[in-house]
Amino acid sequence: MPIQYYIFLALALFSIGIIGVLTRRNAIIVFMCIELMLNSVNLLLVAFSKMHHAEALTAVADTTIGIDAQLFVFFIMVVAAAEVAVGLAIIVMMFRNTHSVDVHFLNRLKN
Amino acid sequence: MSITEILFWFLSALALVGALMVVLSRNPVHSVLWLVATFFAISGHYILMNAQFLAIVNIIVYAGAIMVLFLFVIMLMNLNSEAEPRKSWMMQLAGVLAGGCFMMVLVSLVRQTAELGGKTALVKEGNIGLIKQLGMKLFSEYTVPFEISSVLFLSAMVGAVVIGKKD
Amino acid sequence: MNAIIVSAVFGVLMMFASFLVNNKNVYRYLAIIGLSVLLLANILETYAIWSIKFDSFLQLSFERFGLFFNSIAIAATLFYVLLSGKDIVRVGNYSAEYFVLIFFILCGVSLITSYNSLLMLFLGIEIISIPLYILTGSDKKNLKSNEAALKYFLMGAFSTGLMLMGIALSYGAVGNFGLEGRGVVAFGGSMRVSFLEVAGLLLLFISMSFKASAAPFHFWTPDVYEGAPSVFTSFMATIVKATVFIGMIKLLEARTGIFGPTWQIILPLMIVLTLAIGNITAVFQQSVKRMLAYSSIAQAGFMLFALWSANDMGREGILLYSVAYTLATVGIFAVLVKMKDYTFDGFNGLAAKQPLVAASVAVFVLSLAGIPLTAGFFAKYFMLASAIKSGAGVWLLVVAVVFAAVSVYYYFRLIQAMYFKEGEAEMFEQPTNSFKGMLAIFAVLLIVLGIAPSLLFNYLYF
């Protein structure tokens, strides 16, 4: 598969994530859109990993070039899991106090 | 059209539709389910690129653990009503324009990047995505970051207790 | 690697202390002991006397600059705990856990000062960010703190997404996560940089500007800094912010020249915007805490000069700047936490009631404004001088000096309130003698550094 297809797909998913973050008011949905952004990055990294691997294979038969991106994806998943734990705890705490997860509430801070 | 291409286009379409529906659904539970569908499509892409380990981990961690946590919180708060207030249409338009511009800029940038011309991502072949290879690398060269990510987990655990516990 | 490992170990030890010991004062003393040991361990590594070594396969590289900044950050945290430790313990029910998180943040700080691969940068930024989200929301009953935590969290996670996209694009162009990148290479006969790498680095830079709250990515800062418990605001506005700048300097030095001539437009624009927004909005604030939040944006504008100059003087300057800014801001916040009223009027007549406290605050404020004979003056001087050395236009310096003059206005309002207005500056509790002593030490340090800034740099080279 041409690498551009994967890049365009990842960029489209990433942009949909950005649009979701900017247009929705429910904090949980906003957070889910951020997860979508992280996932599109994962897809892009794996595609690049296979691209660099294919390139290296033409020179050397037995090579592990490109594997570092897949390990990076592994670390991104680790971080995302940690972030979800903290983020949902914060959202639940917020919900306990205000009975709402509307990010519009945040504007109250300004006054 | 080979079977690989058909699969590629099907999975891409599924991922895009799922992602769009995450943003468009009014009901948070539907959003979660569409996001799970998107994750499955992305896992399908991983399998297509022979990144088997990541495909499985993606399903277990993301679709399994993280999205269930989301669902759990949504159910706990009883948010499955469709009563989320909307942003004003001006804000929505601005958001869509911003996201669209971001995509347009990067897409045209990729099209201008000459060095990517003719490059392909290896599908169906290559063994770097197998558990053996990844494990050997993870526990030799990547031991230090692996250990450091445990600090990250510890801080997240402490944080979830500090923030989440009722006092 | 001493700082990374020892700080993580002390974080775990504090976790054990939280359920083995029930005395809040013990946590504070433990944290002070831990920070002292951490400082000692880092200094031992700096002078190559003793260090724990693990092969990180070139993902971490320890050099004098980063190690010295570690010492500064750890020492600043030590001073911070000595000064406001009692207030940290008092924020909520989880006294020991706050220290745990502070230790983990220091682990992230020492990662960012020594990373040599983008993976480590990413892990470091996350280890700093996640505890900060929690500390921001640690005042659980306070609605403002909750909202600040949620806002900070959503912004932070969003900028993490941008950062990862940047790293991925850069990887696509370079083929590894090394700090060096590929730079200018031949493409079909002509020498140029890869568009993908430029776009990736730009996204990376934007997301780090988010964390460092440089305009136009500053909009979360005032709300979060105001909503967070004041003790933790002082921590995140000083040590963490300076660390992010160190990370940016390392990144831009390794990939120097990649942005080409447009960089000469983007960065000055950011500097001017940051200075303008920070200083002008700070003028209109009534709350001292919010004024400090905006002034921290303005100070970030000056720190951006180090990115512009990218020479040895800029590196020295950013170290001096972080010391001067951290000491002064931590000191002011320590006093602010004890005040009942956070507005300027709340400080009315403080000089009559607490002459030593007021005098120290006056020194801090003078240093932040950059008045000669304080460390802040030389910090700003080094920043501007290093920019001139790298060929900055005179107009940029004029703008910087003008905004420094604007900042004098709102800083002096605080001095005016303390010394020249009648009033009852009410405090929650009378400051103890040790608190006053620490404040005085801070003030003396600022003045000593303001007379002989080279005292600090000597440690960088010898």
C-alpha cells in the first residue's frame, strides 16, 4: 500500500478528533475524541514503521529497522491508559460537585 | 483489486465512519460504541500490516479496558440521555473550519513531500510486529523507558486514589 | 541517572510512609530529608564522584548543563518545601501523596533535562503533566479547583495528541526517534530539509509552548493557575515551566536551522505576543494571584529569548532566569497563601504589621520587575544580551524593555499597597520565626545573585 494512503487516513482521523474536541461540550466525549487522536497517531507510526522496514529490507535481509516505532506505540498505549485513569477520576470528581460534565461550566472561572 | 486492497478500503471506510459518528452522535453511549468500532478497524489495519502484537494489545487495552471504563463512567453518571447542550453554530463552524484547515495543510504538505513518492508500507509481510521481536527489543534496548513508565503508572494510581476517593 | 532513580525511590518511600505513619509533620520532614539526599546524589553525579549507571542505549545523555539544572530544580523544590511545607500538608486529606507526586514530577524533570530521544521527551512530559493535573484538582471540595483540573487536563491531553502527531511525522522523515534528526540533506540534486520533519517539529514545538504557556497557547494558564491551590500554583508556575524551557532548548539546539528563515519571523512574533498579552492583561487584575498568573506568562516571554539566541550566554541566562524567577515567585506565593484576601487591597498595611515579611516580598517583586541589584535584573540582561549576540533586531529589544517597564507598574502596586496604604493585612496565622527566616534567606539570595551572578555560572563550568 502506498504510504500516502495511510498518512491521509491518519490525518483524517486526527482532524476528526480535533473537530470533536472543538465542537462538543460533554467532557467525556471531548476526552474520547482525544483518544481518537492518539489512535490515529498510533496507526501512522505503525505505517511509518513498516515503510522504513520495507526500505531496509531491500538492503539487508534480516533487519529490525522500524521496530522502534511499534515500541513507541506500545508506550503511547501505556500513557493513554494512565491518562484515562486520571482523567476519568477528575471528571467524576467534577460531576460529584456540579452534577454536570459540560465543559461550558469552565467559563465560570473567568468571573 | 486484490483482497488486501479490498480489506484496506473497507477498514479505512469503517474507521472514518466510526470516527465521524463518534463526533456526530448525540447519545454518549453510541459515541463509545462507535469509537470501539473505530478501534477494531484500526486493529484490522495493524493485522493487515502484520503488527499482530499491537493489534491484540489495541483490542485488549483500548477497546477492552479503556472504553469499558468510559462506558462505566457514563452509565454511573446516567448520561445516556440525549440532553447535552449544543455549542452555538458559530463555535461549531469555527471548530470544523479549524480541523479542516489543519487537515488541508498537512495533506498538501504530504503531497509536496517529494521523498515519500513511491514509498510503500509493507503489508502482509515483515516480522517486526511479532511478539518475539518486540519482546527482545523491549527488554534489551528499551528497558530504561519501560522501567520509567512504571513511575508514570504509579503516579496515575496515586492520582486516581487522591482524586477519586470520597472523603 | 542518579536524580531519576533516587527521586522515583523516594516517591515510593513516601507512599509507604503515607500508610505507615500517621503524623503529618513526619511527611514534611521525610520529604525534606529525601530532597536533600536527592540533591546530594545529583551533585555527586555532576562531579562524576558516584553515579548509578544503566545502559540506556543512547536514549539519555547526561551533560553538565542538564545536571546543573537538575540541581537548581531540586534545590528550589527543597526551599519550596521548607517554606510552604505546612501549607502543602494542609491542602487536603492526602498529605503524603502530594509529596509523592512532587517526587515523581522531579523524576520527570530530570528526564527532560537529559533526554536524547523523543521517546524520553514524551515520557518526561507525561510524568510531569499527570501529577500536575492531580495537584491542580487536589482541593476537592473547591469548585474552582475542580474546574481548573478538568480544564488543565483536557488542554494537556489535547497538546499531548499534537505532540505525538509531531513525533510521528518527524519519525516518518527521519527513521528514528533520535534527537539529532536528519537536517539538511540532498533531494534530487538540491539541498533542503524534509517538509515532514519541519511539520513534525513545528507541532512538537507548539505542544511544548502549550506546556510552557507561551502565547498564543497561553489561554488556559490564568484560569488554571488561579483555580489550583496556591501552594501548587507556585510549584507549577516556576520549576515545571523552567523545565519545559530547558526541554525546548535541547530540542531546538539539536535540530538547529531546520525551520529556516521563517523561524526569524515566528519566534519574535511569539515573544512579542507573549510579552504583550502577559504584561498588558496583568495591569488590569485586582487579584494578586491572577496578576502573578499573567506575570508568569510575561516572564515566559523573556525566557523565550533563550530559544531565539541559542548560544552559551542564552543557556547561562535561562539558568539565572529560572533561579531568579523561581525564588521570587515561590516566596511571594508562600506569603500569599497565608493572606486572607487575595486582592491587592488585602496587602494594605502589611509593612506596619510584618516589616520583615513585607521587606522580603518587596525584594521579590523588585526582582520580578528586573530592578538593578536584584537577580531579576541580570536575568533579563543576560537574555537580551544573548539575543543581541545572535543578531536580534534592535526593535525586539526595545519592545522587551518597554514591556519590562509596563511590568513595573503592576509589581509596584503591590509595594504601594504594603507600604503606603493604611489597612489591616489579615493573615490566617502569624508567620513563625522560621518562616520569616526562610523568606529573608530567599531575599538575600536574590540580592547576592543580583550583585554577583557569576557565582551561579561558576558551578556550570567548574
